Amino acid sequence: MAVGVFGGSFDPVHAGHMHVAIAAMRRLGLDRIWWLVSPQNPIKNRRAEAYAERFEQVRTRVSLPGMVTSDIELRWRVQHTKALLDELKKRHPNNHFVWLMGADNLRTFHRWYLWREILQSVPVAVISRPQDPVRARLSMAASLYRNARIRESQAKILPLKPAPAWTYLIEPLQSESSSAIRAKR
């Protein structure tokens, strides 16, 4: 099975997250997308809202066929993406995993713990977001791994490619963001 792994604090979940998931499923030909609700993003100083509430919001909103909401990051007590991916690959060796992220995350991906090992571990799909897409494509990760980038027109083969492999999918931009939603509260 080709599985998109979409992790995040989803604080709160919004249309931009759905945009990323729907675009990835369609463009990569994924069988499933696993929404993995993180107890806390280790990079962010701000504490995420209560986990149970965020998880329930995601579970309620993510009701499309092939999309599943999971709390495995909490149950497995993993804090970092690389450890999570290692555990997923160990427990589900027949699945082809692809890490999914919005372009806003690619811009700062080099700050993630063991970010290079993540790119060496599974293929990555980056979906365009309106938050500074030019800087995302010129980011440290994009620059250092430019030779591992596959053309957008070949995105359907990404789940079967050995890592490192990544693609940047240009989609109509969905401007909603968690930061903006929290700022209006």
C-alpha cells in the first residue's frame, strides 16, 4: 500500500491541511493518508492546545475515504519524525510511506531533528502553500537535495522511489493557517 504520512500538531486543523492531504492523495496516487496528531511539536515554543480536543477535531474533519486519523505518536511515545518513520517502517514493512508536508514546513525543514536522516528514510512530497513558496523552494533542504527532486509530472512514482526522493507539487493556494486562526482567537 502507498501511504502518505501527514504528521502535525494540527492546532487547529484547517482547510489548508485538507488541501495538502487531498492534493497528495490525488497527485501521488496514494491508497491511504495517515493523519498523525502530534502531542507537541518539539520545534515550537508555544504549547499546543489539549491533545484530546485536537485529535477529536482532526478525526471529525478528516472523513474522506482513505484518510485515517491516528494517535500512534502518543501511544508509541515518539517525539521526533525520524523515530516515528523508523517505527512505521518496522511495523508495516510492506507499505510504501511518503512523508507529506506543506511548503511552509520545507522552508524550515533544516531545523528538524535529524532532518537529513528523514530525507534519507522515506520519499517526501511537498505541497505548495502561500507562505513564501519561493523561499521554500530555495531552502537549505531543497538546495542540498536538489538532485533527489523528481519532476512534478512524475509524482505518481514517488511512493515507489527509494529515498532520498522528493517532489514539489504546485496546487491552487489555500491560505488558511493555524497561526492566523489562533491570532484571531
